[in-house]
Amino acid sequence: MVAYLRLLPILGLLVIETARVNAVSLENDRPRTAGNWDYIPGAYIIEYEDGHENEASLFSDLHTRGIPATKRMGLSYSLFKGASIQLDAIDLDPHHASTKIASLTSVKNVWPVRYFQHLANGKRTFGDSYIGNLNSLSKHSMKAAAENDIVGYAPHVITQVDKLHAEGFAGGCFGKGCIISYGMDLIGDGFNGTNTPVPGPYPQDCLGHGTHVAGIIAAQENPLGFVGAAYGANLGMYKALNCAGVSSNDVLIAAFNEAYEDGSDIISLSVGIISGWKEDPLSVAVSRIIDAGVPCVIANGNNGPFVFSSATPADGKGVMAVASIENTMTPLLGTEGFTSLDGSSDNLTSFVWVPGTPAFPNITLPLWLVAPNATADGTWTACSPLNDNALADLSDNIVLVELSGCSDPDIANNLLKNNAKYIMFYNSDDNLSNLYSVSTTPDTLGAGMVPLQQVLEWRDLLGNGTQVYATMVEPQSANITAAYFPNDSNGGYVDDFSSWGPTWEADLNPRSSTPGGSILSTYPLSMGGYYVDSGTSMAAPLMASIYALIMEARSIKDPKALMSLVSSTAKQTKYYDSYNGVFYEGLAPVAQQGAGLAQAYDAVHATTSPSVSSISFNDTDHFVNSTVFTVSNGAEQAVTYSIGHVPSLSRETYKTGQLTLGRSTTPNDAAVSLAFSESKVTVPAGGSVRITVEVTPPQGLNASNLPVYGGYITLGGSNGESLVLLGSQPSTSSSIDYPALGVEADAGIPLLRADIIPLGSTPAKTSNVLGVDVAGSLHGYPVRWLNTNINQVAFNGVTQEGTILPEGNYAVLLRALKIFGDEENPDDYFTKQTRSFNIKYTSTAA
Ligand SMILES: *[C@@H]1O[C@H](CO)[C@@H](O)[C@H](O)[C@H]1NC(C)=O
Ligand SMILES: *[C@@H]1O[C@H](CO)[C@@H](O)[C@H](O)[C@H]1NC(C)=O
Ligand SMILES: *[C@@H]1O[C@H](CO)[C@@H](O)[C@H](O)[C@H]1NC(C)=O
Ligand SMILES: *[C@@H]1O[C@H](CO)[C@@H](O)[C@H](O)[C@H]1NC(C)=O
Ligand SMILES: *[C@@H]1O[C@H](CO)[C@@H](O)[C@H](O)[C@H]1NC(C)=O
Ligand SMILES: *[C@@H]1O[C@H](CO)[C@@H](O)[C@H](O)[C@H]1NC(C)=O
Ligand SMILES: *[C@@H]1O[C@H](CO)[C@@H](O)[C@H](O)[C@H]1NC(C)=O
Ligand SMILES: *[C@@H]1O[C@H](CO)[C@@H](O)[C@H](O)[C@H]1NC(C)=O
Ligand SMILES: *[C@@H]1O[C@H](CO)[C@@H](O)[C@H](O)[C@H]1NC(C)=O
Ligand SMILES: *[C@@H]1O[C@H](CO)[C@@H](O)[C@H](O)[C@H]1NC(C)=O
Ligand SMILES: *[C@@H]1O[C@H](CO)[C@@H](O)[C@H](O)[C@H]1NC(C)=O
């Protein structure tokens, strides 16, 4: 299977009255930059011209040009020879400075340094200092099995990783010695994002994120009963984020190159910022590593569910950009208690509870259920005292009561009338986030809370007269453990937060998906040892592990071949619009799920390989209506393939009549029609066949709303294999609106200029820029590689270049380079001139 994607983006630029910037559509809560572009003032990454790698002369040249600087980082690598620098005077106009830097003969490329952040959401966990244990388990807990994977550990089941573990694959062994066998700390303890990073001695995790992602790959057998998906792999850890989760692109470029030069077989990253441009310097650096033969697997970003919200460097060329699927079994980490049917300690079943105030002491008592026949109002709760059906003295029971209708202390007070001393509350719905530390009365001796899912099991037993005993252990002595509850709402669907592609240049993104929502993994011991987190951050390391398993099993390393195997065997998921709470029968857009959920076992055992992992029909202006791919049959016998097509849902980027990006745009099932040169083809053992595909765009999409569409080309093999290829979407430009100093881009912009032009007889000095006489740039301009940012600029008469403009009449000319445009050609810009304004200075006595 090959996914295809069709995109018709035509750039739009919206110029807004400053006053309106604050009142941008309420629905439009897309992450955006207001007022700055996440650049670190005065910091640049430079790349040397070949043969000019000389740090000393770089700094002396900069000094000579009047822009003295100091070194942030040396970036002296086989695939990237340069440095990052900090200008001594950071109030200089960035464009002016970068133009000056770029003019040095020793400089090939210059980019601003930007902040980066990790891609985990931060999720529910109860208590911070838990250490795990595994005893015999309730059906909600899982047991470590001989083959080193817990039975039914959902993220491994739905990706078939468990089946590869059962075949003995564990991710190979890449090095020798301990699990984390190499790496470095690139930033030390003092790095805050803006200052100069100073390497530290050892990549100690102070954030938790690195330990969590590392555990997803390589966790060893532990009391909580899970293992990493490639638990046999050796890891190199490169510390690039500080304790607050902040990094910068020069640090990350260095980290990637260090990992590459240390001989890593796969590089996984769970860091990024919204972009959609493969020209971002970090993306460029990563793509070079991929071209050199090392696959890079990167979290696609947590900016969903907006179209065009992928992060750099996931949007880089050749990157395995990973979308996140919600876990089908939600893990719950908590304090371990036990039940038994006979009150003995011989056959204990483990469960998870959240300690209340006071928590339980060490006791074993029978459970007594507050059932409708014992309450005045026929409910499972006790918002009024119990009726006569209840035991008069509950002091030797643990009372099980639903927490609803009134407060936890109210319920405890009512139960006190029956002398209840120990109370276990449970919530009325299956939302695990609603568990909390309950409060009771001064007479209560023990209290806690368990999930409804757990209690339903006990209610069944108690309901037919089976006695159930709970053995509680005081929290300070208890272990923590994990229980797993099925997520019957959005488990198995792409997560709401997962960033959508494609890139602004119509490249397919994300590439494929793995579970990243509600993932249990390791955490620093000082932070509790285990944690449940969500994000594309969690999806990427699982994909990296699948790569490791395929590498081991098939002895291949080529990034393209790996991507193609994973993409062509992935399983598509249906669409869930979480914003509107609607489930669709149609497949989730290719721009959301990529090829779909990775199927590790199928990728290892597939014998059919398509020559491409995706096809893009490009945008409106660069429409490719026909393309060719080959299908190779690696099996030992001839295979007959039926070639077909399954569309995924399309989605418009904008709501009708609204040029801001919306969450709630509804999907559309308008489908392309594809015509294949063959609909059925027999390929001999070891042979291959070329297939031509022609595409006709779908009808019924409003091109003004920037629709994105795609689908899958299916190859149903007579050997039982079925594969899919991927595809894409269209979009169109918006008109230009009101003039002013607030700028909102409603689509990605490769280069945005804001030039100040004198009007009438205003006596400003000008220079000709792209055919227009301009007096200077607005502060912070020009800027490159924008996503749908908003920028608001206060203009005080001083240009970005530092010129104080004479009094007079001016306007700002905004020029946005079209996607794929030539920046030297004035015709390749969308332009908009603001209304005129007058500069007049009030004088103050010096
Ligand atoms: C905690 O776990 C350990 C290791 O599995 C076990 O030996 C110990 O009995 C457990 N403690 C409690 C209180 O359950
Ligand atoms: C980072 O530290 C430097 C030097 O200590 C300081 O000047 C700068 O303001 C800090 N930046 C942030 C974002 O805290
Ligand atoms: C242990 O208890 C479980 C139910 O909690 C029961 O199914 C199982 O048969 C018991 N095992 C023994 C050996 O008593
Ligand atoms: C409670 O039980 C645990 C383990 O079973 C034990 O270590 C602890 O000392 C006990 N606490 C008390 C107060 O007896
Ligand atoms: C679950 O409960 C949390 C906390 O009360 C709430 O924020 C969240 O929206 C709920 N989730 C669902 C699916 O109802
Ligand atoms: C009681 O109910 C449980 C759960 O529904 C069931 O497994 C068990 O067989 C029942 N026992 C009796 C004695 O009916
Ligand atoms: C009330 O219901 C519970 C659970 O359904 C049952 O165990 C109990 O015997 C009932 N009590 C009376 C008095 O009917
Ligand atoms: C399913 O996952 C979502 C997170 O996407 C969570 O809010 C919800 O509570 C989960 N539902 C259950 C039943 O675990
Ligand atoms: C789309 O067309 C442009 C211009 O020809 C080309 O540079 C770009 O690579 C194409 N994009 C894709 C995804 O094929
Ligand atoms: C594709 O384009 C070619 C040349 O422009 C044209 O002859 C052909 O009819 C087109 N095919 C489809 C399916 O639109
Ligand atoms: C298409 O979208 C544009 C812009 O949102 C809107 O003005 C126009 O009315 C729409 N056309 C149709 C047929 O809905």
C-alpha cells in the first residue's frame, strides 16, 4: 500500500488592524507566536563554505565587519561544519546582521537560533514516590511473561511488537556494556535557552522526558511488568533540553551530529516547534544524516488537530515523522492493594487505589457494598443515611461507595451513623482522571478511591453473595503498580493533540503512527520511577524501536527501505473528530495518520515492496496528475496483486467565510478518482512490475478553504499480503484584508518582508528592494519559514536597520513570498500595503 496526498496550497496573507489582532476568532486557538518568532536575539547558526572551516578567522572577520560576536557552540561535524554565534550587540536588526554575516566569504548559510521544546503533554499519575511491584494480578493488571513482554501490553499488541518479541527479536544489540552505553550532556546545568550552552560531564535527566522515552525503547523487566519495545537495544543519550524542557536548534544540530558520529543506527527525537518547512536548519541537518544512511524517527508535534501544524524537524526530508494514537488500554499508576475471596494471604489479587485522608492502615477486612437496596434514594451512593437493610455496625468492613451526588465528607458522615471506619470510594464514570485523594471525617480510620472499572468486578462478586476481602497496605509501605483499563471511547484513534501535515510544500507528513497517548514508562527514580505521559514524544520512540526490530530481523539499515516497509504494512484507522465528539466510518485523513498504525510483524515478514512509501500529487499550481511506482515480489512464488484505492476523508483547512484556521472544520468524503495501468497483475518470484497511476481531483471541495485530501493505494496479494501507499490534498489562497501593523499569516510563508515606504515628499533615505524604494524594515523583519503565526509590531520610528526615520508620511509594504517562489523575483510575492501613517516626534529637553 502506498498513501498519496494531494495539496493545493496557495498562500494567503492577512493584514489586520492592530486592534483586531487581540480579537482573532475565539475558535482559533492554534498555537502561534505573537510579537516574536521564538528567535534568540542576536544568536545565529552559521555554516562554513567548503574549505573555509576556520573559527578564528570567522570571529575576526565578524569583528572587522563591525558585528563582533562570541562563540555559542562549535559545530564541527562531518555533515555540518559551522558554529553558532552570539553577537555582542543584540539590538541590531536581525536581517541586517544576517545579511552581513552571509556576506562573509567563509559563510555558506546563516540561520537564526530558535527555542525548542519537548513534545509530551504531561499526564495523570497518582503520587510521586511510587516504586513498583508485581504480585498476582486482577484482570486489570498484567503479568510479565517468559517471552519478556507482558501479556496483552496494549501498545505492543496493536503494533504487533509482542509477536516479534515472541519470535525472539528484541531490537538487536548495537554496542556492548550497559543499556545506556554512550552519549553526552551538550548543555550542562546552567543552560536556559538563550545563554551559551556549556557541556556537562554526564547526561543526567532532570526533566523526566528523556527517561520516559528511553523506557519506551529499552525498559528492562520491572515490577510493573512492561518492557521496552526494543529492550535488547543499547542507547546513547544526548542531553539537549534543560530541566524546564527548553532547547535551541544549534544544540539539537550538535546532538544529532554527535549521535551520528558516535555510530548510532537509529536516531529518535521527541522535540520540535511548529513549522511545516523542511528548510528549517535543524531539518536540513537531520536530512543530511538520513541521506548518509541513518534513519531519524521524530515526533510530529502536539499542535493538532489543525492542518499544517507539523513541527520541525519532523517535517524534514526523509524523516520518519510519527503521529500519535491513543492507547487502547489506559494505564493507571497507583498504590497497590489486594483482594482475596477467603481473607487469607495465599491467593491475593492486586488492584490500584488512590490514598485519601486518612489513608488506609495495614488491615484485611471484607468489602461491604452500598447497594441501591440499602439507600434511601435507591442509588449506589450515600448522600443521606443508609436504610435498615444496611448492617448496623460497619466498623469491621471496608465500605464500598460511589462518589456522586454530594461530597466525599458528606458521604463519610452519613456512613458514620453505621459506624463505618474504612471507606473505599469509586467514581460514577470511567474517567480515570476523576480519581483523587478523598477527604472524610475525623472519625474515619482509612479512606481511598478506586476506578469504577475495578469496582464493577467486585460488584458482580458481591451481588451474588461472594465474600471479597481487601488487604490494604499503608501507602508508605505499599508498592505502586499499574492497572490497565480499556479505553472504549477514543482508544486506537489518532490523538487530538497529534499534529497534522502536510508540509507547506505538499510533502507527506506525518509518515506513520504508533501509540503515544497514555503511555506508561520509566521515570527518574527521584521522580517516582514510573509515569504515564502522552504526546507524539511517546509515539516516536516506539516507532524507533520498531525500526530496531526490523533492522535486526531483516538486516537492513537503509532509511528509505525501512520507511517503505513500515508505511506499506501500516493499518489505517478511522477518523474521530474529538473536538466535536464525532466518530466517522471513513478513514482518518492521510494528513493526520500518515500511512497509519505501524504493524511491526507485518513489516518484518512482508515480501512485497513498493518502490515508494508515498506519492504526492503536489499543490494546485504544481499538480502531478500521473506517476509511476513499482511493486517488487520478494516471495519464492509468483503473486497476483489486485490494485485498488481507498480514499481517506478530506478536510478543509479553513471554515467557510473564515480565513483563520479552525479546529472544527468537518471532514468531507469527496474522493479522488485514480486510474491504474493495471488492476490485477501477476509478479513472478523475485520480479517487479511498474504501475502507472493517474489522478483526477475530487469534486465538491471548496478550493478557497484549502482542502487537504488523500488516500491509499492498495495492493491485495494472492499471498495474503495487502499493502497500501499514501497520498494528499488541495488548498487555495485567501484574499488580502485590512492594512495595519498586525500581521497574521493564514498559511505558511517561506519569506515575509515588511518594508517601510515613504509617501509623498517624505525626505527619507531609501534603497531599492525588489523594485520598490524602501526606507527600512519593520522591527524583526524580514522573517523566514513561518507557520500561521501572528505578529504584532510596535513601530516607534526606528527601523530594524537602526535608522531613525524623518517625520513624514509612510506605509508598510508587506510582501510574502509564494510557496516555491523565487525570492529575487518581485512577481513571486503576494503584496499588501497598509494604510498610510504619519510619523511625528515629540521633543523632550535633553
Ligand atoms: C513490594 O514488592 C516487592 C517486590 O515485588 C515484594 O517483595 C513486596 O512484598 C511488596 N510489598 C508489598 C507491601 O506488597
Ligand atoms: C539566561 O541566562 C542569561 C545569563 O545568565 C540571562 O542573561 C538571560 O536573561 C537568561 N534568559 C532566560 C530566558 O532566562
Ligand atoms: C485465586 O483467586 C482467583 C480469583 O480471585 C481465582 O480465580 C483462583 O482460582 C484462585 N486460585 C487459587 C489457587 O485459589
Ligand atoms: C504494614 O505492612 C508492611 C508490609 O507488609 C510492613 O512493612 C509495615 O511495617 C507495616 N506497618 C505497620 C505499621 O505495621
Ligand atoms: C475526565 O475528567 C477530567 C477531570 O475532571 C476532565 O478534564 C476530562 O474532560 C474528562 N474526560 C472526559 C473524556 O470526560
Ligand atoms: C458470581 O458472579 C461472578 C461474576 O459475575 C461469577 O463469576 C460467579 O460464578 C458467580 N458466583 C456464583 C456463586 O453465582
Ligand atoms: C442488597 O443488595 C446486595 C447487592 O446487590 C446484596 O448482596 C444484598 O444481599 C441485598 N440486601 C438485602 C437486604 O436485600
Ligand atoms: C481515553 O483516552 C482519553 C485521552 O485521549 C482520556 O481522556 C479518556 O479518559 C480515556 N478513557 C478511558 C475510559 O480510559
Ligand atoms: C511540488 O512542486 C515543486 C515545484 O515544482 C517542487 O519543488 C516540489 O518538490 C514538489 N513537491 C512535492 C511534494 O512533490
Ligand atoms: C494529465 O495531464 C495530461 C497532460 O497535461 C493530460 O493529457 C491527461 O489527460 C491528464 N490526465 C488526467 C487523468 O487528468
Ligand atoms: C467557498 O469558501 C469561500 C471562502 O470561505 C466562501 O466565500 C464561499 O462562499 C464558499 N463557496 C461555497 C460554494 O460554499
